[in-house]
Amino acid sequence: MTVITRIRTNEKERGFFVVDLASDDGQEQSLDVHEDVLVREELRKGLELSPQKLKRLLHEASGILAYNAGVRYLSYRMHSVSEMERYLQKKEFGTQQVTYAIDRLKREHLLDDEVFADSFIRTRIRTSTKGPQLIYRELLQSGVSQFIASRADHLFPVEEQLEHARRYLAKQASSVKNKKSMTEGRLVLARRLMQHGYSREISDQVLEEITDFLEENEQNALTAQAEKAMKKYKKFTGRDFTLKVKNYLYQKGFPLDSINAFLSERINNL
């Protein structure tokens, strides 16, 4: 049988007590026990501990430090089970300690991947222009299952997706302004929308809404790119010069009719 010989405050860890034990064979050991456990188990000097109770206390004593570290980690923001596991392992807690901490945090509903995912998704919707597929990928990176991560689609209404995609597109439009043909500009913006987490359907719809901008932008871009091409190939003359400029602009995605019309105005006897 094991007996509690002394209980004293742990000066290094707030809320903890050091419980000194002595067994029949003369062996002595000490446990760091949280005050909650001390009260719940009614620990006191002289109390005899059964093998079962001692085993339970040993398991709980080793895990309570990891549990409290987990609570502190959650005080900053919610985390997934996987993030918590990685954090506790980084803090060099053992496997049993991590298991105890995570199990207890789950039981107390402080750790729940579904709740975490819902909060994560709503925060992203409220504070960013990220689309559901990018949010889905971020959730997978945080360690939640594909099934839970897929909630991003269900919690992100199409109308809100369109609104967010428009806002993101408005910021990205400057990257093609006076630089790209309508075809190339549309491809660049479509790629960015999809990388930002939007489906092809959403991307196509918001891009269709800026057709007038893309058409006007193409004319300005054609002028700017043509000026650049003519400087680049100024050492050529006549037909060679025209073909070089025309090929340069065609590779940039400008329509041949627009290229010819522009060159007709700028080059005599085309």
C-alpha cells in the first residue's frame, strides 16, 4: 500500500501541489497534482492509496501539465486537434501526456474540429476575400479531415462568394491594366481567382461582368505594347520591321485585326 506523507505547494507551477508518497517497501516518490485533482480525490496526509487510485493519479499527474499548456494555447485562439498535438509535442510532452491532454480537452469541449472549422470559415469569410476552395485547403493544412473541411462550401453562400470575388478582382485588375490583351488579361485574372479559391463558375461570372474594362484595356495595352515592340525592333526596316512587330503583338494575345488596324495608322505603306 502507498501512503501520502506530505502535501506542499508547488512553488514553480501555479495551482499545483507536490504530493509525497511512501510505499510499504520503503520507496518514496513525489507527484505534481493540480488543485482540482487534490480536491476531487480528497487527497490528504496519511491517506492510503489503492493500486488503482495510485495508477490513476500517476497518469493524471503526468498529463495535467500538458493539459494546462493546451488550455493556455487555446486562450489565444481556437485550434484543431492536429495543431494541438503538434504544439504539445513541440513542447516535448510525452505521448501519454499528449493523449491525456487532448482527451480531456475534447471531453470538456475545448477542442472540437467541427467547431474549430466553423469558426475558421466564418472568420475567413468576414475578414478576407478568400474563396471556399482556398479556405478548404487551409483547413486541411490545419489537420482537420476532408469531410469537415468541406463545410467551407456549405457555409459560404454563392452570393457572398460572388461579392468577395468581385472585391478581390477589383484589386487584381490593376495587374493587367494597360499591359495585357483581352485574352491574356482574362486568363491571368481567371488563374488568380481560381488560386484564391473560387470555382470556374464563379470566376467566369465575375470576369464576364468586367468585359467592358477588358475591351477598353486591350486598346490601351495594344498601344503600349506596340510602342515597346517598335523600339525593340527599330533596327529593322520595311516588311521585316512590320512582321517583327506584328508577331510580337500576336504572341501577346492581341487580335490580328486590331494589330493591323493599329499598324496601318502608324506605318506608311503597310
